[in-house]
Amino acid sequence: MVLIVNAVLETPDTVGFSFWPVADLPPHQFMALSGRMSALEVGTALAVLVDSNSRPGDEDRPLTDAGEAIRHLLKVDKVIAPGGLRVHDTRTNVTVRPGCCCGLEDWREWLDVANGETMWLGHDPSPRLEYAGETVQLWPDGGAAPETPSGRPIEIMVADLLSILQIVQGELQGFLSVTKQWATCHVPALAEDLVASLGEDLAVTGPLPDAGVRHAS
């Protein structure tokens, strides 16, 4: 079994988005964040974050350009990032995606799973997580059902979770690197602040605790 675990964001409907160029991606799918993203993909990820952190009444007037959009993002108390961790088993071709209302900003909660706790993985679909001895079992849906879902689950050794999360953190650090390159081109005066803000709000900066050390939320 080979597992591929990605930090993902849900792609937006970018019709009419004009603050900066974005990739031509179908909406309501998932895009993986990493240092291998193109400038258009980074632009799409930032469009997700701007849209997800804008609420009616936030501004006296609509945002008009890239600088205003990024400054607005920097003003929010904590960035909300629709998405989470996507787990794919290449042997069985089973994929567990984040459910609705799951947030990538909470990806470190998987550390609690390494310590024997459960976590909420969203709804519609509602991924299900159970423990079976030294493994964690994941199903794409059925989290609210009283019975165990049919079909084979993805199985992850609990002892492997920390190393998996270290890989995820590395991919997110790569995303911050290409975001800085993107921002240097589009909003140079805000590049440093943007990367620092996303590093903190998406829980990228700071080391992961050693195995067996409970994550403090």
C-alpha cells in the first residue's frame, strides 16, 4: 500500500474574478498545495482564501484591486481555508477527501489522532475515522452512521502519522515559498506580511511535536 496525503483547498468559482490571473480549474474540486504549484495555481489558492474570508458588510465598498484584496485578507482574525487533508490509497484507489466545512487551518488536529483521539472531518460527505489496534481506518463517507460503512477503508499505522504530517508540513512550507514569489510580483509591499500571516494562520510555522507528545490546540 502506498499512501499519498496532500494538504488541499477547495477550488472556487472564479468566473468574474479579476484581481489577478487564476488557473482554469473546475469549481468545487480540490487542489493540492505545494512548492510545485504554478503562478496561476497560487493565484487560485489565494482567490479561495480571499473569497472564503470575505463576508457581507466587511467593507464599506467593494474590493477593487489585488492590493485591497490581500490587505483585507491580512485584516481577518484568522484565515479560514476550506479544505483539509486528502488521503489516497494507490493500491485500492480509495480516496478520502475533506468534507464540507472542514478547514485546512486545523490540519494539525491529526496529531490528536496520533494520540488516540478522534477528529471531525466535515460533512456531505462525512468521512469516518475508527481505530483498529495499531491502525486508523478511514472511509470516504458514513461518519454519522451507526454501523460501519461497507467497502474497504484506508488504513494508516498510528506510528506513521507523525512522519506523514511532517511531509504535509514540508509541502505547506513549499506553498508559502511560491506564495512569496507570487506576492513579490503582484503585491510586493505586502509579500512578507502575507507569508507570515498564512504561515501562522494555516499552522505551517513551528515544529511538529515529537511522537507521543500531545498537541495543544
